[in-house]
Amino acid sequence: MYCYLIWQVNNPFEWARYHDAIQNVLKDNYNWVRPLNDLYIIQVRDSNDYDSLFTSITAVAKSFPGKVNFFVSQILDGGGYNGFIQKEKWELIYQTTGVNPP
């Protein structure tokens, strides 16, 4: 199971700070891949894990009031994907999502 996190920083000069804060939430707690600059695919174990992730990401966004917007998908299981990204990123996406390559 996994979800998407997509975020937008309204002030580009704050991007690195927000990115670092998100990485601090994810680095020791989740298996994840960042195929695009503002998109994370994050593996979650269950709804409690998802709720904890959402709470942590919300806390990060609140620490940048008015400067950050984000979107988190519902928990997903399976699916398929198409796109044009590096081969190594595809391999990480398949590992994170549990989706088999086409």
C-alpha cells in the first residue's frame, strides 16, 4: 500500500527548507521514492501509518504558514503507471508500490 504526496512552495526560496523538513519526516519512517521534484510516492503499512504520515506532513506545512500547499492521496493498492522518467526511478516506484512492471 502507498500514497502520493504532492506539494507546492509558494516562495521558491523556501523550497530547500521545506524539502529538508519533508525528508526528515520520511527518511527513517517510510520507504519512498521521489520521481519528480514535488512528488513523493510513500509506502504505508496501514491506515494508522497513513494517519501518522498525514499528521507529520501537516505539522511541517503549518510550520511554513501561507507558504506551502500539499495534497496526499488516499491509500492505494496496486495500479499501473505510465510516464517518461529515469529507469532507476521506475524500479524504485515498483519496489515502493508493489506494482509489477508492464
